[in-house]
Amino acid sequence: MASVALSAIVGQKLAAELLLTDRTLTGEEALAAGLVNGLAEDPETLVAECVQRVSQLSPAALRIAKKAFYAWDSMHFDKGLMRAEQIYNDELMKTADAQEGVAAFMERRRPKWVGK
């Protein structure tokens, strides 16, 4: 399901690259891709500044704005998430590799993929 959320944020091509190659983004790459709002030497100061700005706004307006924002955003996201979940459950989790992956994770070892 993470692939649906990731591709909604960074686009399908970058999401595919990250998911299929297990590549990790640098902080600068995450910023450019829209995964983070900013980078700071002192994250606590950045958070304090954000809290200060938000605390000056109307709580009622913020509550309604958040509700409207998330209501609109979930319209297409939920359909994609349901479809991805169906594929994972109906197809992926029935493969020998999926079972091996779960077993390897539980046994804290590297998986031995068979391609089936």
C-alpha cells in the first residue's frame, strides 16, 4: 500500500525506482521530491517556528481547512489504495516469494527468492 501513497506524492517513475531498487533518498532529494517541507540544521527550531505561525491562526478555520483538504485528497487516493490492497492480497501474498519474505523477516535472515 505504501506504493500508492508514495506515487501520489513523488510520481509514478520515482516511486517505482525507489520501491524496485530499494534506493534511499538523501535529504536534498526528499525535499526536491516533495517528501519533506524543509531541511534544517536544528529541526527543533524549525518545528517551533511552525508551531508559532499556526498558533496565530483561527483554530476553527484550521479545523475546517484540514477537513476540506483531507476530504478532497482522499477521493482518488482511496480507490487506488483499495486496488493496490486487492492486488497485494489476491496475487502477491499467494506467491512462494511472499511467504519466503515473511518467513525471512520473522527469522531475521536474508530471504532466498525463488521467483515464484
